Amino acid sequence: MNAIKKVIELKNVSFAFGRNKVLEDINLSLTQGDFLGLIGPNGGGKTTLIRLILGVLKPLTGTVRLLGTNPLEAREKAGYIPQEVSSNTTFPISVMDVVLMGLARRRGLMRRFTEEDRERAGAVIRKLDLSDLAHRQIGELSGGQRQKVLLARALVAEPEILFLDEPTASIDSSGRNEIYKHLKALNDSGTTIVLTTHNIGAISTYIKSIACVNRYLHFHADGVIDEEMLKDAFGCPVDIIAHGVPHRVFHKH
């Protein structure tokens, strides 16, 4: 019987921007095939935590391991979709070109993409139902469509683990459900997924485990948390309101 592989290991990790302590004494162990939701308020340290795991930032104290090794050595096996900000959507680049950029690291920035690369990108585009948009300019797409294109760009390199920072922040409920369905299918195939959100009402039922992050981290392997833990994470009493959409109800345990 094969041992369960640990894909993320953080031990006593702390981080600060100057004198501002952002994360303190973080311990987290995540196994292959998990689907982790990182929840907490804006400024609570969720994005910083992902950047530490990816090796973009170095911890002030503690150790970080990704896929069993130093994050810098494992980063090529990880996909990352940052939170969409006000990017230049007028830049003349097609959906196919954006997806191909996911192969630039292994291909090299100055080398031309091969026909095999284009076939691989085309396969991912079809998988995410983007075929009709393949030659459209990225700036012509809706927020939900652009998010799917960024997902395709991350998936074309076949990552073992995928990180998403607020992946549904700028899209409507139908687009959000579609993104989560694609993520579930990806997770069912064995890819580990970690995503952040400050909107606890948007936590999908597909998520398997949850970590509340607000300087400190509270991990819930069964995906169930109580009101007290939410209060600790957000720093105030929290109610969940949902209007006719599937949502997770947190029971006491």
C-alpha cells in the first residue's frame, strides 16, 4: 500500500513586512488529493501564505516544504492563478496565446512554441469549453471567461498542485459554480487544490478541508468549523447568508 504523500508542510512559520507581523506560528500539513479552502478577512494573510508556500517569500521563522522539497525546486510542478486585478485588457493577445504562456517556463521565453505545445493548449481549451473563444482577444471576454482562460493557462503545464487566489471574486454565481465544477473534476483526477476567499458564503461543497487564516491558522481537516472558530478568524461574529444557491452549513463539533 502506498503511503499518502504530503504536498504541503509548514512548521512554526511566521512572516512580517517590516515591523508588521502578518503570520505567526503557522503549522499546516496537507496530503495529496486534498481540496483546501483558505478563508479569512482581507489582510488576514491568505495571499502571503500562498506566496510563502510557493517560495516567492521567505519565512521569518520556521520551515516550508512543497511536494516534499524546497518550494523553489518544486515550483515548476505547481500552478498558480493570482487574484484578477485591473489588468490591461486592451493588450492584443488571444486566448490561445494566453494558454500557451503556461508552457513558457519549460519551453523558454525566447523559443517558439511547437505544434505539440499548440495541441496540448487546444486540448485544455476544449476541456474547459473555450473552443469558441480560442482566437478571441482576452480583453473581449467577460470576467468569468477570463478566469477560465487563466485556469487553462495553469492546467496546460499539468501541475501536481494548483493554487488559486480569490478565483471567483469578480464573477457571478453561475460563473462561480462553473469554475468550481471544473475544479472538482480536476481534484477528482488527483490534483491537489488550494484556494483563498474572504467570502465564506462562496465556499463550495466540493471543498474537503478548510483553514481559517487571520495572522494565526486554524485547520479543519473535515471541512467543518463552528461559530467560535469563525469569530476567531474574522475577529467578529459571522453569519452566513445564501440566496437559493448550494452552500456549506457549518455545524458545531
